[in-house]
Amino acid sequence: MVNKSKIYYGEHESQFCVLRMPESSHSCPVIVLIHGGFWQAKYNLDENNPIADDLTQKGYATWNIEYRRVGEDGGGWTGTFNDVINAVNHLLKIDESYPIDLSRVIVIGHSAGGHLALWLASRIKSTTNDSSFNQLSVSIQKVISLAGVTDLVKMWNIHEQKKMKSHTAALLEGSPEEVPKRYKLSSPAELLPMNVEQVLIHGELDRHVPVELSKDYYKCAVEKGENVKIVILPDIDHFKIIEPTSSAWTSVINTI
């Protein structure tokens, strides 16, 4: 039996999280889940429900976060980013009411959520007076990127080559040429080293976010001395990686 609570961290209808608590009453580690959907309003946190249920049944508290997305009032630059920070910081406000252990927080993000998870990790060491973003107050033990968008410039280029609408340009309100500073502040590949343990898991058959993004990021992270692992899964596509019944999900559980 999983106990579920919907908890708001802001006033907008998308500024909420769903906390799932396992039955055990002792203090348990927390897994923050960040959904994908290329940061667009038409996709929501429901895609993470199956893995949230699975992880909670395995004894973790899960914090499945929703955030304002492109197409919603306040979504995009910089609202989407600050929502993710505020959602994670809100764990400090509920700490007294639930038996959660904030010294053991893991963040798992899928696709665009993988981008936000890695970006979030970069905020831990951020002591710059960068006024664009709020301060992250919760320490993160590990980040697991599932088919994550590790490099926003490369993703922009991929969409350009395919003559597709650029979701990264919609998020940052411009191309890498138009708003270069925004890409530098928000693309994980630009923010290395982060000094946080990172695991990249990516299916070789991914047609939405090519596996090369994780491979290139991994090489760069290793060169910068990061504690980083990569798991490439043959015969796995973009969505199998978040199906609890798939072999890919077993790989994710093993890295936790």
C-alpha cells in the first residue's frame, strides 16, 4: 500500500508535487522524479506514475514534481527552472511532517527531465550571484539521467537538421546565436564539473534524444574528473527506460 499526497509549493496550478510514502514508518531516502516531454505543457507528471509506484513499493519516498512548462503562464525561461528548484526546496518544509531522510536524496529525470535533473545538480556548487535562478537548499547525493537532453545546443542543432520546431529554442526563447548566455547557464554540458555523482542511462534505439548526447557528455565529464557512469542499453527506445516491467528499468534500479 502506497500513501499519496498532492502538495503545492506555489500558487500556479502546475506548482505541485505528489509525495508517495512507503508503509514503513522509519526515515526513508527520497527519490525526486522529473518528467520529460521537451518542457511542453501538453506533457505532465503522470508519465512518472508507474515508476513512482514501483520505487515507493521498494521502500523509497518519491517526490514526483510538476512544474510550469512552455505554453503555460510563467513557463519557459526562467520559470521552469525556478519551479524545479522550488519544488526540491519544498522538501525542507515537509520534512517535519513525514519520515523522510534529506541526507539521502537522489534525482531521476527522463528526457527533458534528465536535462533538468543534471542542471539541478549544477546548482549545488553554484555560489555565483546569478540572479536568474533561486538558490538550491537541498543537497543531492546522486543524479540519474534517463535518456537525458545533456546538451541544449546539440539538441537545437538536431531539430534544425530535421527541420523540426526547436523545443530548446521555445524553452530558452531563442536560438544559441540569439541567446548564447541562456544556453551557457542552462545546458548541463556547459556546466561541468558539478562534483555530484552522475549516472547516464540511454537506449541505443532512442529516436527522440540520440544516445550520442549521453556518450559525448560522459566523455566530457570524465575529462573534467567527474564521478560519472554510463549505461548504454541495446534494443531499448526512449520510453522503455521508464517502464517498470522492462529490462531497462532493472538497470535503473541497479544504479540506485
